[in-house]
Amino acid sequence: MIVAFSITPLGVGEGVAEPVARAVRVVRESGLPNRTDAMFTTIEGEWDEVMSVVKRAVDAVAEVAPRVSLVLKADLRAGVTDGMTSKIESLERHLS
């Protein structure tokens, strides 16, 4: 499963880098394949492990923000591993 998610701390003012960094740190320390860009963090693994990481990331932000918004998009495809990389490689082949 691949999950792209965005956690937004609310009620902390305009500077959200520190609360967001708390979430990204949780993801990176999980050991699961992941990637962070300006809009989303993407993580890949089995349902329980991915959802556990998302919950811990939300909890880390909630420790410093009175309100937290979570946007999540999931690609559930049985039997696929390394989907984050293979999807991009397939796209790149079609762009060549």
C-alpha cells in the first residue's frame, strides 16, 4: 500500500515548519520507504504499519498544535512492493 498524506497544524500561527518537521521525523524514523515534497509525504508498507506511522505523525503534531488537519490518499494493491519507485520508473519510460 502507498499512502500520501498531509498533516497541517492549526492554531500555531504562520510558522508551521517545526510542527510539520515533527511528523516528517516520525515517518523517516519508521524505516519504511518514504518521500516528502512540498505538499505531501508518501509512505509505503503494509496497512497496519503505514497507518501506525500516520497516527504517530499526527500525534507528534498534536503535541504542539491545538488542532490538526489530516488529508490522506491511499493506493491499495495486493502483491505490489516497491510501488513508489516502480510507478515513477514506468512514467519515465513513457516520457522518453
